[in-house]
Amino acid sequence: MNFSDFITHHGKRVYKEAFIHLVQISRVDGKIQKPEIELLHKEGKKFGLTDPEIDKLIQQERDHQYQVPYSLEEKFAQLYNVAEMILADEVVKESEKKMIKRFAIEAGFEYSKIDDLIEIIFEGIRKDTNEEELFKKFRKKILH
């Protein structure tokens, strides 16, 4: 099974790296907690992965550390991918909000702007806004 062949309900490709980043973010504090494992399984199942396949991906990423992208565009793209995964079932749970917020913190976004940045992405995905247009709005918010 090639993970990069999976497609979200919006018709966009979701790369293995997006799921791996979720695993890595979950492990930032050294250990993946039970609620985080449950969320990883929930997100993995959205793409047709079985529990053993999800466990294998989590296990394989045990020794890898999250590498924060350098450019704002790459940081945005990763945050966007995480948001797409969260919104795939159109329900955003509190645990998912914590996960994406944690991801934004690790990416180095200014803490006071994180909630607004995440809302910009969620709203853009829900409205099917062009990703380039959404990035411009996101960048503008960062600079102000």
C-alpha cells in the first residue's frame, strides 16, 4: 500500500509525511499519550489504514525527531495538511485542536496568533479557498 496515493474527500493528495508529522508532533514531549494514539488511529483510518498499519507507522517513526521546516510556505503547507486531515470528517474535536495548536507551536508561530492562523486555515479549507490565496491571507496575518 502506498500511503501517498490516498486522497482526502476534497480530492487533494495527502502525503505520508503529513501523517508522519502528526506522529512526530505527538512524540515531541518524549512519549505519545493514549489520547494522542487514539487520535492518530482516528486520522489514519480516514485514509483506509488498518490499526496494525497505523501502529507500524507509529513504531517506525519512534526514533525520528520532528524537523521544523525553514520557510513560512513549508510551515504553512504542513499546517494546512494537518488541518485537512482534521477536517476530513468535518468534526473538530478538542484533542484535534490541541494537536494542531501543538504543531503550530513547534513550527515556531507566535503564540498570540496561533488561534487566528488555525482559524484562517480551517475556514479556508471549509470554503474550498484556493491554497495560494489562503497562504497570502495567512502570511498577511503573520506580518501584522
